Amino acid sequence: MKKFIDYSEEVKKAIGMNKPLVALESTIISHGMPYPKNVETALMCEDVVRKNGAVPATIAIIKGRIKIGLTHEEIEYLANAKGILKMSRRDIPAVIAQNQDGAATVAATMIIANLAGIKIFATGGIGGVHRNAQNTFDISADLQELGKTSVAVVCAGVKSILDIGLTLEYLETLGVPILGYKTEKFPAFYTDDSGYKVDYQVNGAVHAAQILRTKWELGLNGGVVIANPIPSEYSMDKEYIDSVIKKAISQAELKGIKGKEITPFLLESIKDITKGESLSANIELVLNNAKVAAMIACEL
């Protein structure tokens, strides 16, 4: 396993000194945001993790090498290079064997973080059950990964382009606990309340770490969703964003966009329709998740 992995100097030093680490995904760089916002946001996330006592480990595969911790040059490369694969569980072996580049989704980041012994991961929102999944069977691999890989994911809920109710039902079936960070409401990415509730509210980083430690010490493998709402001052109006999402989904259906391409297309459409407001909200929620993840990593 070790022969496939390169650690950055910062991450290597942190492991040697037993410092807390926070995994960060890389699809936000290659597929989630336009340049140069993608680079700026990735670097700001890393800085937020450092300022809150932990060490960031942004994860990707570059030229067939698993990278745990990226240099500034590698982040720039992912932000600008053409043909970066949006990589999930099934893609990892082929990307490595063929010396390709892959940006890690939630599922891929969890797998690679787990290989490195990193237990906390901050992202924007997890994937889930897509709307109309009863006909398309379009369900993100993120959910299966949460059912089996022992990494806690700090997120602003699931992306609101998805069917939130069905996603929560699916996570319940897989036995994945959903903890609300200082809230009993399950957030919906751009908004702080989806209309659904979490399984348990935690009152801070110490409380969250206690539950994670207990779960894994009991041998109950699998992930945990730590739902951390977008700060209220950046939360968008629910009715407005719902109408925008419906419009974006209609555009995707008209153009026949499906599979891996659907989420980047919808996020870009929503950004255009909201004249950039959704992108600003996206950046704020990601930074907030990085902060909370670092605090929990320090306690864990």
C-alpha cells in the first residue's frame, strides 16, 4: 500500500509528531469552482485548519501517485489541467495503474484518508440520492462509503440539488449516525435548515469526538456525518434556492446531462442563475466546515 502514496513534508512531519490531521477533498478544485476561486478556496481551507490547531491533508492522485497533502503548485495544476478525472472508489486502481490524474470525491477522499489513518474529513456537502432516483438509480457512492469506511465527514449536509429525505433514509439503512453540530436541524448546503432533523445534536467538538471515539472503540466500523450548518448570515432563502435548483435541473434534463457530470453542471447553473451568490455561500460553508473539522480532530 505504501508504495502508492506520497506524503507532503507538512503531513509527514505531522504524522511523526502525532499532530491532528484533517483530510480535504480535491474535486472542489477541479470540478467544484471556477478558477481562481478554486485555488483561493483550497488554500483558505488549509489555512483555516492550521489556525484551528490541526494540519491539512488535501487528497488527490497526480500522475498515478496518491498525494496526501498538496503543494501550492499541485493545487494550481489540478485547478488548470484538462481531463482531471472526478474520481470515486471504482476509479482509484485504474487512475494509479495508468499514471493518470484524479480529483478525489467524498468517497475517494474517505478511502485514502483511511489508508493514512486520518479520521476527520471536511467537505462542502456529501453526495446522496438524486431526485427521480427511483427511475434512474442515480445514488452517490459517497453513501456506501459512509456505511463502511471509518472516517467522520464534516459537511453542510447533502447538496440541496439532491433528494434529502431519501438520502437520510438510505444513510439510516446503512447505519450511519448523523450528528448535528450545535443544531437539531439537518442543513441543506446553501440553507441552514432542510426541514429534516439530525439523529443527535452535539454541543461542540469535545462532544462530537466522544461519540466518534466510542463508536470506533466498540468496533462499529463505518463513517459518521457531522452536519454543520452554513453560518446564518450566509444562509440563502430556502424558497428562492429551491426554485433556482428546479430551474437548473430542468436545464440538465433538456441537455441530457447525467452521471458524474450532473453535479458540476447544476452547481455552475445555480451560480449563474444566482449571479454568484451561491458560490459565495459555498465558499463560506466550506471554510466553516474546515474550522469545525480541525477542532474535532484536535479533541479526537
